[in-house]
Amino acid sequence: MSLKSQLEKEHKTVKTMIQMYCKRCHNTDSVLCQDCSDLFEYAEERLKSCRFGESKPTCDTCIIHCYKPEMREKIKIVMRYAGPRMIYTHPIMGIQHLLKKLKKKREY
């Protein structure tokens, strides 16, 4: 069993959050709507080009805001919706994300 890198975990977390949001708010099943698909592709590009690499903090605790303002607002809406619900639907992923967020806040 191989350990996932931090960026792979972050990628999976963002994807899960967008899927949860799209399913509930845009009434989709297994396929993302075009707007959410565009947001995911944008987030994926931002993750790939993050200058912090494997030591990347959660986006809301990062000192550099690499998202365009419009996309930043969209991802905030998604995260506000999905974040609290992840504890019930994806508890391990949700707790890991929360712990990472708390850890990085103390470092800044």
C-alpha cells in the first residue's frame, strides 16, 4: 500500500467537496455540471502550480491567494457547503482536512 502525497489528498478533497456541492445544489448524479467541472479543472491547475508543493497549507490559511477573485468566491461557496457535511459523508477526509487547517493556522 502506497502513501498518498499531500497534494493527492488535497486533490481528492477538493474533488469530493465539488461533487457534494454539485450533487445537492445543482441536482446532478455522478457527472459534474459544466460550471462545477470548470471550477474543478481550475482548482486542479492551481494545485499543480502551487509554489508550496507538498507543504501546501489549506487555501484559506495560505498567505498567497492564487485563485482569480471570481473562482475564489465559487470555491468558498463550495467549501462552506461541503466542509461541515464531510464529517458525516467522508469522516476521515473531513477530519484530516480540519486538522491540517488548524495546524497551518498555528504556523502563520
